[in-house]
Amino acid sequence: MAAPVVTKPSNVVSRRGETITAFKVKVASGEPLTVTKWTNPKIVPPNIAFTITGEEVEIHGEVAVADALGTTTVGVKAHNAEGESAESTFTWEIKEQLPVITKPATKTGLVGKAITPFTVVTTGGTATKIEAAGLPKGITIQETGAKIGEVTGIPTMAGEKTTVKLNAETADAGKAAEVTFAFNITGIPVITPPATQHSSGGESITLTTASATESPTEWKAVNLPEGLWINNSGEIEGRLTQTHSSESEVILKAINADGTGEATFKWFVRCFSNSETQSTWAAAHGWN
């Protein structure tokens, strides 16, 4: 009668706190194949269980967070009714528990103003590196070191609404599950003013003041020619009522919850006197 022969399992790598994928050790040959007893004289880690079913044994369980790190040789022995036995060994390596990233709340920032610093927090295994992809321009994260995970900076571009992806890893390159959060940057409006304007007294005006970023909720204008006003859509309208020629530097103001943006442009209005002609007025006011 031949002694049983045990199939050698693959070596196992697990992490603290991890439920292992169950695997089986089987008898490959022997006369007869019937196994009367299995023993596991060197089983590690201690929370792992053996379920015996005839010619095979299933190994399953969870690696405890407190289990020692490192590699151990595990032996599994099969016995037959004749008292013969065979042992197969494999290595079992236990690595550090993976970190778990705590999802940050949605963050906001204002262009040109330093954000309130915050730190990406992890639990579980020790993270030795934390990376963030998709941070707004001007914002950075401390990837390693004493202040690992700290996010600081001054936003430089308004209107960014980004989804930031966070990743963390252990010293042995074990990677945490990716976590995302939203980061929105706002700012005061930036106005693109209209070109220099040339108008005549009595003329009806409808002028769109070009564009402004950051969704202004209110518009104001200083030094508009007489008879004109600006509405909350940024349009200048009205009828020029002044009776004298003028040169004005108009100041546009676009306002939102974060502040006021300003821009200027020039506005020439011509009103001829009895002694003036269009050509003399144009020469005198630089309108050729």
C-alpha cells in the first residue's frame, strides 16, 4: 500500500484584516486514496480554519489585524488507515492591512485666496503615500512625510469644478480603494469690456457690455453719458440727452457673492455747436 501524496498548494499572500479566498489541499495519489485524518502542525495564522471532507481539506477564515507580519511555512499532513502520512508545505505571507480613505466633503475655494487647509484621513493600515489627481490649479497635496495628506494652496483659475481622485498606499505598495470628492473654485467676475464707443447727441443706444465670468447677479456703471443706464443683464441702453460733446471713461462693475470685478472703456459723444462741423469736432476729439 502506498502512502498518500498531498498536492502542494500555491503560496499564499494575505493582508491583516482580510478574509482570504478559500482554497483546498487535496490528496493526489495513494493506495487507497482514503484519508483517515488530516493534521496541520504548522498552521499560521491562528484565525484560519480547516474544513475536512474526505480526500481534501478547505482552508478559510480571516487574517486578524493583530497577526504578526512576515512569512511562515505552513504544513498540511494527510494520514491513511495504515498509519502512513504525507505532508505538503507552502508559505503564507502576511502583509500590512490596506488603508481606508475617509471621503472628504465637497470643498470650495476662491481665486486668489488661500483655501482653508485640510488633511486627507486614512484608517486601517498605515499609508506611506497619498496621491490626489484632479486638484484645481494652484492646489497641492503633501504626498509623503510628517504632513502626509495635507491639502493647501491658492486657486488660480475660477470656474473649475473638478472631481478629485484620492489614492493611498502602504510601504509594501498595497493600494487602498480609490475615493473621490468634488472641489469647486469660484471668483469675482472678470469683465471683457466693449470697444471704445462713438455716439452722437440724441442717439438711441442699446449696447451689450460683452461678457463677464462667474455669473454676476448685479451690474453697475459709473460715468455713463447722460441719458444712459445699465440693467442687470449688463446691457447699456437709453437715449443720449446731453447737449455738449464729451469724452468719458466708463467704469463697469459686475457683482456676485464673492465680490466685484471692474473694467473700463471710453465713450465719446459729439454734439455740434453752430460753429462746429463734423470734421472740426472729429479733429478736436481724436475721432477720425
